[in-house]
Amino acid sequence: MSIIVKNISKSYGQVKALDDISLEVRPGELFGLIGPDGAGKTTLFRILTTLLLPNEGTASVNGFDIVKDYKSIRNNVGYMPGRFSLYQDLTVEENLRFFATIFGTTIKENYDLIRDIYVQIEPFKNRRAGRLSGGMKQKLALSCALIHKPKVLFLDEPTTGVDPVSRKEFWEMLKRLQKQNITIFVSTPYMDEAELCDKIALITDGKILQINTPEAIKASFPKKIYKVRSSETFKLIQDLGTYNKTHSAYPFGEYIHFTSTQSDFQPSELIDYLKANKHNQIEVLETNATIEDTFMELSK
């Protein structure tokens, strides 16, 4: 395994950031840690990159213990924190050269690894990093994290605050990097990005809810789920909240995803209820569960 985490716990005073976390990431895998802000994602990443010590438990990265072998881990991993942390008063090229020098390499030596990314930021190589757009900052940060050719790449919410086009381009770059036998461990609050991972762990309040492939997690949803729509969305949410057969009802785009407390529930029952509450243009259709649906169900 590239990453092995066993029973890791971490507290900040009375707040338990991680509560008995265990997971494994295989070599060459694109593994996603999926959860909202405050779930414990950054704390786990900082422990695995030897920036924090856990209160309990053990972990290893590429066979190196996070406590005993911290120097070896730092030489073998790339880490891109959630907050842009490069030198904003240095240019793009100066940042790259600086990080390459730290690891005893050169831009030229590992250029093949970052070429697809660097060609997009090369036109701005003389611009100071602090003046780059959000998407360009992320590409520069990724290039700096890769410049020493790490065996494991940690990316903490790399696309937060980035425009949709740059998000798409970023994940395409990760897929190309994966083909170069780099293990990628990425955290994100975006459920749609979870679909792009080989395997994911759902986390909230410092606890792992489930670990599996995206397909298996969606297939594990325990109930029939319906997408519901009417001409008055806000009233629809309110009325579903007071319906005596509602198990869950969450906004999902232009629809409400609805599940019932009854296993033999019929959509016609809900349609009759909504008509009685003066709803028009009613639509109730069975649909497939998403990762977000599963996450919400497990979080209840």
C-alpha cells in the first residue's frame, strides 16, 4: 500500500478533529477524501505529510512511518495545501526554480512530468505569483509539488474557489499524472469530483462514513429515491418537510430528492398529497442515487 492509516485520532482541546480513522490507498490509485468544511480532511493530510502528530494511531506513506521516518516522507511526497502558499512576490519561474533547488533537482530534469501543466502557465513565467488568476495559481502550485517527481501526491481541496473550466482542466491533469504511476490522494467538498476518483472515503465530523468505489457507494443507497418538482419550489420543500411519509427531502438542482419511510410507497400517494396542497406542474420520477444522496443518508 502507498498509504496506510490505522486508528488515527487527533484533538484540539475538546474538539476531536479525527476520530479513529483507518484507510488504505493502493499504489497508483486516485483516492478521494470527500466531505464538507470542518470534516477533518486537512488535519489528516497534515498528519500524513508529517506537519502534525496524531494523538493516537499509526500511519505510513510508501512504507515510511509518519513519526520515525518523517524526513524520508518529505523527500518522497508532494503536498499542495488548500491555501495558496507559494511566494507571491516571486515570479512563476522563480517559484519553480526555488522548489526544484530545495529538492536538489532542476526544472529541466523533471520537465516531462510537468510539461502539460507548465505550457499553460509558461506565457506568464515572468509574472509574480500573487498576480495570477485562481486557476493559474493552482497550476503553478501543482507544478511546484511535482517538480521533484514525488511518489505520492497530496492535494488538499485543490479546486476550491476555482472556475468550472479550470476545475475540469485540473482533473484532466490529475488523470494524466496517474498514468505516470503517481499515487494521488485528493480531498474535496465537491461531490461531483468524487465521481472522478478510483476510490473514495466519505468523512464528516472526523469520522469515516464509508469507503468504496463511487459506483459501489451509490449502489449501497438503501431506499428508492424520487426526484420531485412543482411550480412552487419553496412551498414544495416546506410541504415535503411536513409530509408524514417523508424520510428525507433535499434540494438537488431544480428538483427535490425525496425518500419515503415506507418500503411499499407509491409515487401516486405523493402526487395526491401535493395536489391537495395546491401544487401545480407536479413531477415525481424515480431516479438513481448520487454520492451526495448517500452522504446525506449516512450523515443522518
